[in-house]
Amino acid sequence: MEYRALGSSGINVSTIGFGCWTMGGPNWSPQNGQAIGWADVNEDEILAAIKLGLDVGVNHWDNADVYGNGRAERILGRCLKKLGIKPGSQVVATKVGHFRGTAPHAYHPAHIRNQCEQSLRNLQVDAIDLYYFHHGSYVGEDVNGQQHDYLHEAAATMHALVKEGKVRAIGQSAYTNEDFERAIPILKPHALQNKANLRFQDFIKPGCKLQQLMTQHNCTFVAFGPLDQGILLDKFDPSKPPQFGEGEYRTSRKDFAASTLHEVRGKLATVRDRANAGGFGFAGQPTTTPGTAQDIERLSSITQRWLLAHANVASVIPGFRNPRQATCNVAAAKHEPMNEADVKWLRELFA
């Protein structure tokens, strides 16, 4: 396993981390009732998957207060304790921002402090290694119903938590270049987070706005959705698009439609042909059959190594629910970094 620095924080994370959103189970937004969770999980399977990750060097675990409204944090805390993992020996990340409780806005300073303390209890740690603001929308109502910009006071609260020893490094997740550009100079985060994969390259491609910001401000990038929730593993049959349970976020994702799955399958067939011909570092290795565990792991390795070949990318954080998925997630750790020719070829194929 390779380890990379989170900006200037002094913290090194495994290039493959594990995203814990799935651990929260089914969930709905209290703001609009939309499904924001996943199918329910078995804690014994999660425990076995975490152990598998630890055994190959994973030290980066990405969570949030809103994942199951604290359930994912509590499960992670219990599992690490059961496995005898010493608090502080792992890089445990969590976030605040989408769950506002009874506060007028999730970035109200008192609410940030409250959620930080609860996350510390849930995770059973003395300090949050990497604490993110979960989105970049800092303007909203105050207690009087007036519009208020919380950015400066939220940033001041975060830096105070660092000085108090409750947070080690600061992160910013956001969904637009404009939100990142506004927040970074004030918050001064060590890590940024957003979706990045072969199908969504906006925040990592060479010369893009966020790459410029990361270089300027010495930030690093953590990529969620590196496998595009299984779409980039060719796991779903376009002739029988998947159906997801109540409370699952994926029920509202249009990318699981037959037309999209068919288009992606065609591109992945081209990727598979190149890999079977020795591309992506697979020279001399046997070909794979579509749909087999070996084939899925190979696609996982290609997808994640492609991301990790980009400037300023510190870690990818695929989700997991069981040991089989954990094995797939860490497949990239077995292989050499991707060369620039293969990186460029993939970028152009999925552009």
C-alpha cells in the first residue's frame, strides 16, 4: 500500500481508503424526504471487511455525521475497537454540514461544536483526524429567519477545534468550483473532497480550476465514487437495470438507466480488451472473463490507479459492505502506478 500526504497536515493516508456511507443503512433527508442512504448492512460482514482492509494497509476511513444519522460512525468505532485498533493509529475522517438538527443552519458555530463532540463519542476517539465541512453552501437562515453568511465564523470554529486538539486536519467537500474557490482561502483546508472517476473528471483533469487551486493553496484531493457505485465495474445488466430498496440513494440516480449502462458497458469492453492485450500493467497475465471476480477486481484496479495518477490526488475512497467488496477495493494496491499513456487513453475514451 502506498501512502500520501494530506496537504501540509503532516498526516499520511493510504492511497486506497474505505468510504463508510454505505454503513449507515437506509436513510432519508429531513429537509426534503429524499432517499440518502443504502441497503441495510450486517455488522459482522462490515467487521470482516474492515479487518481485510487493515491487513493490506488501509488506514483511511471516511465517514460523516449524516450517514445513518450517526450509525455509520458508531459502527466504525465499534469495529475498530473490537479489532483492537488503538485510537489515533488510523486516519478517521468525518464531516459536518448536511445534518442540521434543530439549528437554523448546519454551519452555525454551536452546531458544529455539538456535532464534533457527538462524532468524537460515536467514533470513540479523542480527536477527529480529518474533519470536513460537507458542502460549500455557507449562506442560509439565521435564528431570526434572515439570510446569513456563516463561512468566516464556521472557519473560525474549525480552526479553534484544531487548537483545542479535537481536530487534526481540515477538509472541505463542495460541489462547484465557485464554492471551492470561495471557501479555500478562508478555511485553509488540507484536503478537498468530491466525486471523481472515469465518468466524472471535472475536478482532477490537468489544468482544471480545482487543480490550480490545490497547487496554489497546497491542498490534496480525496476522490469519492471512484467506481461510480459499481457502474464502472460492469456489474449491472443493461437489459435488466437494477432496482434498489426504499431509503437507497441510488433509486434517484438516472445513471442506472439501461441507456447509460449500455454505453458504459461498451467502453468497458474496450478497456478490457486493452488490459487483456497487456495494457495497464497486465502484460503476461491471463485474460479475464466479464463478470467474474477477477474481471471486476481488474476493472477496479484500473479505475482507481487512473485516479491516483493525477496531480494532487491523495486517496480514493470506494464504499464497501462486505469482505468481497473490500477485496475488490484494494485490488489496485497489488499493481504498479499507471503510466501516462494509459492515463491519457482512458481520459480520452471517457471524455
